[in-house]
Amino acid sequence: FNPATVICYEIPSMVQVQLKIYSILGQEVATLVDDTQSPGYYEINWEASNQAGGIYFAKLTSGKFEKICKMVLLK
């Protein structure tokens, strides 16, 4: 992606949700969501124009569920 991307997810019940972005070195570079959310479908925009090109990881935590996705920022 360049310079922004959309991260989509769906949650089945009211739960605490965290969506964080990490660099390839494991440093947290952004917290996009840190809130209790109602059931539904969500789309979150990440504007990464101030970040260096490279590999990033999006980590979604929702209750006991956890998912990590790899993303590549091309400059």
C-alpha cells in the first residue's frame, strides 16, 4: 500500500478491541483502536505517509481472539 490502507474486521459480540501496528523490529508505531466495540463490521484507515517504507504488522486483539497480518508499505 502507499500511502494509506484500510483494515477491515468484524466482531460477533460486545468486546474490548485493540488494533495496533508494529514495525518489522517489533516497535509499536500506531494504535488505531483501543476501545470496547459493539458487534458489527468495521473499517479502519491507516494513514502511513509519515512512516518509512518496509514491512509492518497489524495485530488485532478481540477478547481471546488474536490475529496478525503482514503489510508492505511501498514508497
